[in-house]
Amino acid sequence: MDNCIGHMRQVTSKMKYAPKRLRKAKLGGFYKLLFRWKGSVYKLLWREALVFLFSYAIVSLVYRFALNETQKTSFEAFCIYAEEFTSMTPISFVLGFYVSIIVQRWWDQFLSIPWPDKLAYDIAANVHGTDEEARMLRRTMIRYINLGALLTYCTVSKSVKKRFPSLDYVVTAGFMTEEEKRVYLEIPSDHPKHWLPCAWFINLVRKAVDDNRIKSAPAAKTIIDDLNQFHDNCDDLYGFDWVTIPLVYTQVVTIAVYTFFCACLFGRQYLQLGRKSEQMPDGIDYPSSADIQRYNVDYYFPAFTMLQFLFYFGWLKVAENLMNPFGEDDDDFEMNWVVDRNLQVSYLIVDHIYNLQMPLVKDIHYD
Amino acid sequence: MDNCIGHMRQVTSKMKYAPKRLRKAKLGGFYKLLFRWKGSVYKLLWREALVFLFSYAIVSLVYRFALNETQKTSFEAFCIYAEEFTSMTPISFVLGFYVSIIVQRWWDQFLSIPWPDKLAYDIAANVHGTDEEARMLRRTMIRYINLGALLTYCTVSKSVKKRFPSLDYVVTAGFMTEEEKRVYLEIPSDHPKHWLPCAWFINLVRKAVDDNRIKSAPAAKTIIDDLNQFHDNCDDLYGFDWVTIPLVYTQVVTIAVYTFFCACLFGRQYLQLGRKSEQMPDGIDYPSSADIQRYNVDYYFPAFTMLQFLFYFGWLKVAENLMNPFGEDDDDFEMNWVVDRNLQVSYLIVDHIYNLQMPLVKDIHYD
Amino acid sequence: MDNCIGHMRQVTSKMKYAPKRLRKAKLGGFYKLLFRWKGSVYKLLWREALVFLFSYAIVSLVYRFALNETQKTSFEAFCIYAEEFTSMTPISFVLGFYVSIIVQRWWDQFLSIPWPDKLAYDIAANVHGTDEEARMLRRTMIRYINLGALLTYCTVSKSVKKRFPSLDYVVTAGFMTEEEKRVYLEIPSDHPKHWLPCAWFINLVRKAVDDNRIKSAPAAKTIIDDLNQFHDNCDDLYGFDWVTIPLVYTQVVTIAVYTFFCACLFGRQYLQLGRKSEQMPDGIDYPSSADIQRYNVDYYFPAFTMLQFLFYFGWLKVAENLMNPFGEDDDDFEMNWVVDRNLQVSYLIVDHIYNLQMPLVKDIHYD
Amino acid sequence: MDNCIGHMRQVTSKMKYAPKRLRKAKLGGFYKLLFRWKGSVYKLLWREALVFLFSYAIVSLVYRFALNETQKTSFEAFCIYAEEFTSMTPISFVLGFYVSIIVQRWWDQFLSIPWPDKLAYDIAANVHGTDEEARMLRRTMIRYINLGALLTYCTVSKSVKKRFPSLDYVVTAGFMTEEEKRVYLEIPSDHPKHWLPCAWFINLVRKAVDDNRIKSAPAAKTIIDDLNQFHDNCDDLYGFDWVTIPLVYTQVVTIAVYTFFCACLFGRQYLQLGRKSEQMPDGIDYPSSADIQRYNVDYYFPAFTMLQFLFYFGWLKVAENLMNPFGEDDDDFEMNWVVDRNLQVSYLIVDHIYNLQMPLVKDIHYD
Amino acid sequence: MDNCIGHMRQVTSKMKYAPKRLRKAKLGGFYKLLFRWKGSVYKLLWREALVFLFSYAIVSLVYRFALNETQKTSFEAFCIYAEEFTSMTPISFVLGFYVSIIVQRWWDQFLSIPWPDKLAYDIAANVHGTDEEARMLRRTMIRYINLGALLTYCTVSKSVKKRFPSLDYVVTAGFMTEEEKRVYLEIPSDHPKHWLPCAWFINLVRKAVDDNRIKSAPAAKTIIDDLNQFHDNCDDLYGFDWVTIPLVYTQVVTIAVYTFFCACLFGRQYLQLGRKSEQMPDGIDYPSSADIQRYNVDYYFPAFTMLQFLFYFGWLKVAENLMNPFGEDDDDFEMNWVVDRNLQVSYLIVDHIYNLQMPLVKDIHYD
């Protein structure tokens, strides 16, 4: 449980850092962005890059020291064949179209995050009364809203799930009472139950109308309409979690990129083509002079290939990162902060501010 | 009929598996996705790949053992011509644009699936009464909603159609009474009748207003507005089913991919070009040395061509898969689960939870 | 007039066929789609393809039999020049971007088709009364809605225009009375008058409120809001008809495709380049050996060029087909079916079903 | 002032032509579109094409007759260099992406044009009374709506601005009274004032509610909601006018196209490369035989380059044309027609038709 | 504080210039846009262009004068290697897809800017009374709306932040009273508080209903619905500021462009390849004649490379510019003008115009 409150603090302090980081980034020129580590392409790729370089070196060493002449010649022919393949693969289109779809989806997911502010305003405007029961009513209504959102996040977000591994944590954090937990667990349905707090909310609306705390039918309609929209947002998050981009598409793109760099392991090797053509075994044609040209300088380190690696693999990582924005990566949405902020702010609106009527004064432009 | 209930169980257990599968996929790196079978590009393509490889082998064997010198030379010229064609076909653009459109359409279809939750909330909030007739009223209203959706699914979804091959199954599953079936069949119209349950629903709304169970005009308006939106969603599903992507577009893309790999059958063959130029018959020019280069190593297995096959055909399969997402493929929407979940949850909201007013208590942050 | 009713039957039977056709297409693999005729790329293109092949043959024959040596050499140089041009034209991008826009627009047009179902529900729910005048009122209201839609279709759809060449046909089909026709024609405005039935509808709403058949202001609001949305849809169809994709864009794309294949007429000819270099006239350089290579086999039939033809021209035909989806092509929307279905179904909802209150019974899951 | 009424007539007759023109275009095949002049790519480009051809001829003549051998050789090297540049510039992508954005924006602008029909229906339905004051009230309300739209058009549309160069013309055309003009000018604000008629409209709504001409709060809500939407549309038009596509993007695209054709001026010249290699000055390498090949036929007229010119420049013209669709080009929206149509039709709805209650009769399908 | 009013004046005069500038741009042909400085690609790029040219010159001078023969040969081989890399990098796709996403986002941000006009109309229509308290009420309500927007702008816009560096400036400008500032600061929450003025607004709505200044529930609903939409817009702006395009994507694109021009620094150098092949050291193969061709003219200034620089870097600058449109660049939204305009216009609507009922007169078309 302590972990839960500690988490809140940690998240809050994290958030204070995050916006600053992002804002600074935008002000400078883009080139400053090249030297950032956090959330950067370097941080995401250094492992893969090392693996690639290591494999490249192994292949290179084997070719130079372990192969005999005949094997070398076969190897060289294979390298030229691989190089040809890399130049034929239209990897940039595939990535372009794929990433476009993923980015669109990522932003749609962000827009689907439900915020309780509107319902808090509705409740503050339409659920009247200053006695204790009215306060409890308003607070309970907005608590159900936050609970509905939280149960949704627990399904879709890994980080929220980690913070609230069971309903007990939800109860301890004040989103739910023990009684409510009991009822929740007793509902005879084995489908997800994130719709339940909204149903409780509806019951409260009916009760408030009966008790004449909600004084008119249009007022109730406002609240119900916004509840439905809130529930829609929760359902959208569920939908994004339930139906993902088809595996086939992701596999096709991933295969394209991995194959490309497997081919590069060979196709971008330095080849000692100027060796000794007279000793060549029969039956294997020697590469023509046009091809020899490409392989005539030995730089040991495949600099431009590494840049292509950064470039294509980085693009793939964009997709991988945005695929599940509710995780714990550097660029993922801070859902735990959202949970805390929403509970606090919505309580403030329906309760604290409700009773804090500002005096009506003339503004300075009042003639 | 047993089949129907058995199906429910089967679907439910399937669903329990499905989300887990998808979630795991997202957490690991993309490379893990390469080794998945279910819903994978390998599962979708192994048949086509075998056909291609078999044809490739046949062509290769005929070339090597069945043709005489003159025929071989003609064959080689044709292969070079075919290879040239493959490099000219901009297959990746066509696929890119086409798949973008299909993916957009696929997601729009998902968003068009009608959910009864909002109407259930509306009914729970606005249709008052705890007597038996009120319960029957609320249950019947939401049942009509579920029936309207089910009739729509029966038209657009192959798997729902399979589960409910006739109206008798719909009656048995409790979506419809015998009396309603009779009226449904007697309606003098030969157009689809999925709008009928909504019309019955409207009649019930009118009755509920007359009986003062719906107590205000705005309350009725809420229900009618959401019904109209629900009906819109059903109509959208119909629209997607009625008006498909024009056949021409699909044919153009399919022809492009099939032609490409037909050309590859020849263009990617190993050619014995170094044979004996002096025996060549007159009238046919021998390929120049630049072209010879490409064909000088015999790998028997066309590895990179197979990767291209996986790549382009996989992309086409993405389109084919998403074209009709209401079928029975691995990646299709589980509409039977949707049917069951919606009936259960909406009954719970309008009936079970309706009578389960939670006690109003102070939350733990209450000062 | 008989033609009108005959048309209804014909359309209905056509429709019964159409969905089946489309559904079957989706279930099989894509390759089945390659052998379909109706709505296919072959049906759309066989005329153009014959023209192209014929021209190709003429050019080929002239080259082989009518030209002398000098002319042949000039011709060959021109062919090589043309071939170079075809390889430089980025025809696939232009088509890709253009077709994307057209497809988007095509679907937006489909979504703009106004359906009267929602207004029928609104009327059934809110316009009370079982006497004869109430029936007439409800029927007339929904008739005006259908009339408004029909007048819109008459402007935008060629097939509806054909069925209803004048207002007399509209009157005969029961959408309008003679009296209404007279008033319609007398309205002192020379702008399109599809907004008129909606204005009549509004008058009826006012009358119904005055007569207390619409019993509350929110009820009237529901009807008026949905009328406005219905009118918006009609206006959108008008807009799509009035403002088309700019001619320039279409011309640019069409010029690109036609030019490409004009260049192919020459660039893809078999050239007898191996003839006799010693007899060449001075001043004209003979093509180098690299170019000779491409032309060294004579297949008589330009198989791969025809596939490209199918491919690019088919893509252009997709655009042409979707440009005006309210016509009479195989893939166009069946607007006459829409007209019939809407009139019938909306009458059923506001009149037949209105009086057919289903008895309230317990469903089978009722505990 | 006469000019104003004359304009109306002229616009009306223009419109009668325009739709016919567009419709015909769609019915025939696309190839008919190639021979159209109005709004065509030829009409838009003939000036630029002449400039290009003239420059091309000048360059050609200078090369052939004014340069000596050394200069010719330098010139030829430069031409080859330029040709290489043209083949490297990915002009079709840039144009594709840019034009996609512009087309999207163009259609969004069309959809933002505010139509008063909905407000006219609202007023006809909800503002009761047949006495003279009620008529004046309805007419004045809808007049304010038309005035608000007109003031917006005057800002964004060049052709409307031309027709109404000052408020006097607006008064003369009957959109405004002298008194209103006076008040309009006296409002102490130097920001655009298109929001003012809507504020007057709101005052009238309040007055109508007070006078019990608008009889219920939901009725007033309908009108106010639609007014707000109308105002939103006006603001959107302002927004499109205020914030244009960033200049940088347009410059980048324009530079790309202009540079491409500047390079073509040289790169596509016929070069006399077969001249006399032995006289070459030292220090300048002579182009290799592969390059010679491309320049070996002298056609005087750069036919295919002109097609590319039509093609790329036409694409750029699409963007230029759609950039400001409220101008006076052939393809621009006919805003003056919109102004006239809207005033007439909205007056008809709220006044003429209001008093023209159609008799309620049985339709022909009435059993 | 004076700075604040001075700023208003300065902004206003700036605005007067800005629209004119933009409008003129659209009227002339696109080619005029090539010679504009303000907001142009030249202004954005001259620094980077100078750096590139300077580096290019340094590299060139070192090659020509500082290297010995062996080093020169190595350098030349490296240059050819670099040139090959530039031709392989598909920089235009990456930029195309990336800029498309950025442009979409930029316009969505513009559409999210909240305007108070609708709420001002709602207040003018529904908050009745001409006494002093009613005036204060209406003014205070709309002031809170403007304050809510201002607090949002202060977070997302650098230029607004500069003008209002602390709440004191907000108070001085009349958006807030001292009392309100005190309460604002005392709210026990460390999350952003831009939701607070909206909560105050809600309190005023409740008070106005209680005092019978808002006379009906639908009237209150109108105001609350539009407030919620206004708050949504503020939240959207927050969202765009909080969640930016992932850093990885931006880095990938930036790396691609920078790498491309680093490679150009070498790959586009003039190489003295015709020097003296006989003196070549062993072990390094001399470039073949095909490659020599490309480097055989020395133009000193890399003209076409500079055009490519303008082109690709300009495209990148488009993205950089649109990334944060609330800054102080030439093309950014003038948020300070928005602040001033909104306060003035909304005060005018709810107060000045409210009391200025226009007399009802017959329009000139009144029969």
C-alpha cells in the first residue's frame, strides 16, 4: 500500500520533469535533438546496433582468415547477390505506410483517454444542496466516474496494472469501498466489469432526481449524455486494446527490416576482389569489373550502413513504441499521473469549489 | 440448439485466450512476433509458398534436363526479359496505397459495431418503476436493441450466421419470442428487416411515456436520440457490407502481385549462361556480359525471392484479411462473443443493478 | 408509368443478386476475383486494350515491312528514346495519390446518402394519435422526407433521373400530389428547390404542435434536429455534384497515363538491331550494345506490356468509376433501390408498425 | 448599384452553364476530358509552356551557332550534369504529398461554407405568428444570418469583395439597413465585426421569447445551437483565410518544380557529341560512350519533355488553384451565386412558405 | 505593465500587416512567392547554407592543396563511396510521411484554439436582466471564460507566457481580480489549474438559475454544454503540448537529412580523376571509367547540390516550424492578438450589444 502512495509522489515528480524536457526540445533547433539520450533512437537501438556490428565483424573475420580461396570466391558471389537484394527491397515505402497508420492510431488512443472534468462540471452545476448528504452524493458520483476510468486503465495500461495489482489496492487508494468491492465481485458475469461503476452512477442520478437534488429533466439529460460519452471513451480504449493492428502486417514489416539487415551483413562486406583471378577454379564466373568497383576500399567500420541501420531500425522502433502507448517506455502516456490528477481535480470541482462562490465584482474595464 | 450454447462456452474460452495472446505480443520486442504461428504470415502463406516453390522447381528441372540447346537459349532470353519486368513493376506503391485504404475501412467497421451500453444506461436512468411490468418493460426494450444488433450481425458476419442459421435459433437463444417471429415474418416487405426491432422499441417508448414510466420529454428524447445513433451504427455495418471496395481496384492489385511472381518464376531462375557460346544458332543474340553476371551462382533455393514472396504476398494477405473482418479468420472480430456479452451486460444494467442501489457513504478522502 | 413499376421489380431482383455476388467474392481467396467478369477490370478495359494492341500491331507492321533502312534506323532511335521516357514517368505515384483522394470522396458520398429511418422513428415516437388525421399526418410527413431525398437524387443520379424524367413520374409513383406539384412549380425561384418538401415538413411540425399531436417542445426539437441533419445530407450530395475534383487534376493524371502508353507503343516494339551495322548512313550513331540487349527477342505479342496496361489503366478506371458513383455502372450505388426501400420502410414504421403494439412478455432469461 | 443586380443575373446564367459542363464531363470517358479548354491544364499552362519553349530554343540556338568548340564542350558537360540532376530530384513525391494536403484543405473549406437553410427551418418551426410584426421578425432574423455570412465572404472571397466593395453596396442589396450600417460602424472595436449580426440575432431571439413568439425554452435552444454552428462555420472560413499553408512549404515545392525545369532547359538539349573527338582541348574529359547514346537523335522539339512539363507543372497548378478557392478562377466556388441563392431561399422558407400550409391528403398508397 | 499595453498595440499593428501579406501572396502566381523573404525558406536556411558551403570549401581546399597523391586517391574512393550512399537514402519518403503527420497535427492544433464567441452568444441569449448586477454577472461569466483560455495559452504558448510572466500581469490586464488570484493560489493542488475559472463559471450558472436570471433548464443546459466544449478545446491544447510527436521519429528524420548532407560534403566534390594513373600505389584499385565520367567538370560552386539543400532542408524546416505553432516564428499563430480580440469582442456581445436592441423594420424586399 505504501508503494501506492510512494508511487504517486514519484509520478508527480517525474511529470514535473517531463514537460520541461519536452518543451526545451521544441525551442532549440532540431539539431539539438540529435544529442538527446532519453527517449532517443540511440537508447532504443544500442543493443541491436551492437549485435549487428558484432555479427558483421564475425562474418568479416571468417571471410578474411578462415576461408580458403574457393570458399572465398563463393562467399564473394553470395555477397554480391545479397547486395543486389538490399537495393531491390522497397523498405522505405512499407515503413512509411505502416508508421503512418500506427501514428494515427496512437493519437486516436490519446484522444480516447476519458477525462472526468466535464462530468464534474455537470455535477457541480446540476446536483444541488449544501448539506452533508448532497456533498456525499456529489463526491460519490464523481468517485464512480474515476473508478470506471481506473478499471479501464487497469486493463489497458501495464503501469496502472502494476500500481493496482488487485482490487484491494483500488480500495486502499480510496476509489472504492469494501462494500462496493464485494458487490463488484458478486456480479454474475465473467466479462470485464468496467461498466459497473457507470451503472451505479446512473442509479445515483435516478435517486438525485427523486430527491429533487437534480431539479429538472434537462439537467439530468446533460449528466446522462456526458456519462454516455465518458463510457464511450472507456470503450474505445478497450477496443484499441482488444483489436490490435493485425499481426500479419507487423510481421511483414518486421521481416522486411530484419531481412534487409541480414542481407546487409553480407552485402556490405569489404571484398578482396582484386586478388588473383588466374587461380580461380573453373565453373564459377568471376565478377565483372563494374561490380569490382564497389568493393575496392576497406574501411573496416561500415559507417554508412550503420547510419542506414539507425535510420530504418529507428523508424521501426517508432512503430514499436507507439504500438502500445500505455506501457512504461519513455514516450508512453503517464497514466498513473492521469489517475491521480483526475481524482484530485474532480473532487475539488464538485466539492471544494462548489461551496466557494466568488463575490461578484466589477471588472476593471467596467465603464 | 445445444450447439448454440456450446458455442457460447467455446467462444468465451477462446476470448480468454485471445487477449492474453495479443498483450504478450506487444510487450516483447517486435522480433518475438517473427516466430508466432497463429494469425501469422507463415500460416496464411505456406500453401501459396509451396505452390510457388514447386512451380519454380518444375521450371528449373525442365530447363536443366528437358530443353535442348536452342530451347535453352530462348528460355534464357525470356528469363532475362521477365527479370526486367519484375524490376519495373512498382508493386510496393500499389500495395501501400491499397492497404492504407483497407486498413482505414477495417477500423471504421470496428467503430461501427453497435454497443447497447448507452441505451441500457438511458433505460436504467429514465424508465422508472420496480413492479413486474416495469421490469418486463426495461428488459424487453433492451432485448429489442440486442435483437436489432443480432439481425444486423446475421447479415454481415459469417460466424454469427453460422450460429444462428434461422430465426428459430434466435428465438431459442432468447432474443425473440415466437410471437415476435411470427409478426416479423408477416411484415409485408422483401427488404432486410433489421429496422423492425427498433420500431418496436419506439412503440414501447411511446407506451412508457403514456404510462408515465418515462416521466419527462427530455428523458424520452435521450432514449430516442441514442436509439437513432444505435440504428445508424447498424446501418453503417450494412453499408460496409453492401458497398465494398470496387472489384476493379482489388483486381488491379491482385493482378500486379500475381504477375510479379509469375515473372519471378522465370526471372529468378539460375541460368547456365557460361555454357558454350560458339555453338549458338544464328539469329539470336547472346546476352551481354553485364547480364551474365547476375546469373552466375547456382543456389538451387531462391532464398531472397522467397523473402520477397513473404513480403509482398503477406502485404496482400493483410488486405485480404481485413477486407471482411466479420469472418472466421484468426484476426477477425469475435462477433459471437460480442452478442453474448451485450445481452448479458445490458440485462444486468437495466434489471439486476437497477434494483441494487448502493448505500451512500463517505469516501476516505472526505475531510 | 408502367416502366416505373416494372423498374421497381427489376431493381429488386437485381439487388437480390448483387449482395450474393459480393459476399461470395469475399469468402474465397483473392485469386478467384481474377476470373470475374462483371464489374471487372477486363470488362472495363477490353475495348481500350484492343485499340492498344491494334495500334501496336500497325506500328510493328509498318516498321517491319514499310520502312527502308534509313527510316528503320531513325525509327529505332525514336523507340529507344520513347522507352527511356516511359521509365522516367512516375505514373504510379500520381495514380496512387489521385486514387486515394477519389476513394475517400467516393466513400464520403456514400455516407452522405440520406436515410429516412431516423425521422420515421422520431415521428412514430412523437406524433401521437390513432385517428385518420393522425395517420395522414404521419404519412405525409415521412412522404415529404422521401420526396426531398428523391428530388436530390434526381439531380445527382443519372439512373434516378432516367426513372423520373419529369415531376409527373414523381406524382405517379406517389411521392407527390398534383396539388403539391403545382405549388412546387409556382415557387418564384429559379434555384434548385429540393429544400421545399423540408419546408412543408416544418409547417406540418408546427401544425402538429398546435394540434397537440406533438405533445412537448423537446419532442418537436428531436424532429427538427433530425430534419436538419437529413437536409444537411441532401446538401452534401448536392455539394459533391456541384463541386467536383478540379478538372486540372484529372487531366494531369489522364495525360500521364495516355502519354505513357503512347510512348509504350514505340518503346516496347521489337527492334531488329542486329541487322547490318556496316550499311548505316553517317550522322546517326548506332545504339550501343547495352541497349541492343533489350530488344533481342521477338515475341510478337507484348505480354508484359499488356499486363502493365491492365495494371495502370485499371487503376485509372478505378478513379473513373468512383468519380461519379451515382451513375449506372456495375459498381455504382443502386439509388433506385434506395428510393423504393426508403418509401416502403418509412411508411411501415410510421403507420403499419405504429399500430402494432407488441404484447409485453417475460423473456426466457427472466428469473 | 446596377452593377450589383446585373451581376446577379450574370452569375445566375453562369451557374446554369457550369453544372451542365461538369456533369457532361463525368459521363463520357476520361479521354474526352483531354480536349477541354475551360478550366483545363492547357489554359492554365500555355503561357508558361511558351516561355519554356522559347528559352529552350534560345539555349539551343546559342549552343549551335554562337559557341566555339571549347565552349560547346563545356556546355555539353554542363548539360550532362544538369540531366543527372533532373533524374535525381524526387519531384513527384513532394508534389504528391503537398497536393494531398492542399486538396484536403480545399474540401474542408467547401464544407465550411455556412448555409442558412437549417436556421430558416428552425425559425419557420419555432417563431410563431402571422401578423406583420411576426413576419418582420422572421425576415429580420434570417436577414441577419445572411448578413453575417456576407460579411465573412467579403473578407475571404475576392469575387464577393469586388461585388460589395463597401457597406453601401451591402445596404443597397438589402442585406442591411442604413441604421444598422451606422451602428455597425460605431461599434468601438477595430477587429473584424462579422460576429455583430449574430449578436443582433441573439437579441431578437431574446425578444421573441419575451413576446412569447418563441413559445418554449427547447425551441430557443434549437435556434441558438444552430446559430452557434453557423457562426462556427463563418469562423472556420476566417481561420482558413487567416492561417494559410506555411510559405516555406509552398516555396520548397515551387523551387523544386522550377529548378527541375531550369535543369531541363539544358539537360534535355540535343548535343552534337559525335563531332570530332581529336580536336578536344586537354584537361576536359570527353563523355563516355554510354552518355553519348542518349543524345544521338535531334528532334528539335522536346516532345516528351513538354509532356513532363504539362504533367509536373499541371500538378503544381492544381495546388495553386485549390490554394485559394474563393477567387475568380474557373474552378473556384461561385460565392456570389451562394449569396443570392441563400437570401432568396431563406426568405422563401421563413415567409412565403410559412403561410402556405399544404392541405393534408391521403397519399396513393394509403390503404 | 506598460509593456503589456504597448504589446497590445504592437500586436494589433502587426496583425494589420500580416493578413495583407498573406492575401497578396495568394493572388499572384506562385513564382512571386519565390522572391519573398519574410517567413521564407531563405530566411530560415541562410545560416545552415553558409555553414554547409563553408565546410564544402574547406574540404575542397584540403583535397586540392593539403593531400599527397596517396591520400588523394583514398579521399577520392571515399567520395565515390559517399556519393553512392546519398543516392541510396530514400530521404524524400521519410520527409513526405513525416511532414504529412506534422501538418495534420498543426492544423488540428489551430482548430483546438478555443473561441469564446459561442458562450458569449449563449450568455447574451439566456442570462436576462438589465440591472447592474445582471451586467456584472454577464461580464464576470465571460471574463472567466477568457481567463480559462488565457491560463491555457500561458502554458502552451511562448509568446503569451512572455507577455504574462506572472499572475500579476493577468490581474493588471483585467482578466482576474486580486481576490481571485488569492483563491487561485490557495487551491490545494499542484496540478495545472486552468480548470478553475470554468468551475467558478459553473458556480455563477447555478447562482443565475437560483436568482431566476437564467429562466429555464434548457437555457442552462445550452450554457453548460458549450462550456464543456470550450473546456475540451483547452484540454486539447494541453494535450498537444503534453504529448508531442515521439522524439525517436523526429531524430530518425533529422539524422536522415543531416547524414545525407554530410555525405554530400564529400560525394559532390569535384575530383581530379584524370591525373596520372601510372603513379598509383598498389593495393588500391583505380575507379573505373564509368565513375570518372561524373566528376569531370570543375564548377567550384555546387549549384545543384545547393538546390537540393534548399529543397530537403526546407522540407525539414517546414516540420520544425509547424511542430510548435504557438511560438514566436513568422508563421506561428498570433496568440496575443487572439487574447485581446476575444476579451474585447466577448465583452461587446454580452454587455454593449445586449442593451442595443435594433428596431424591427421592413427590409427592402418586403412586398
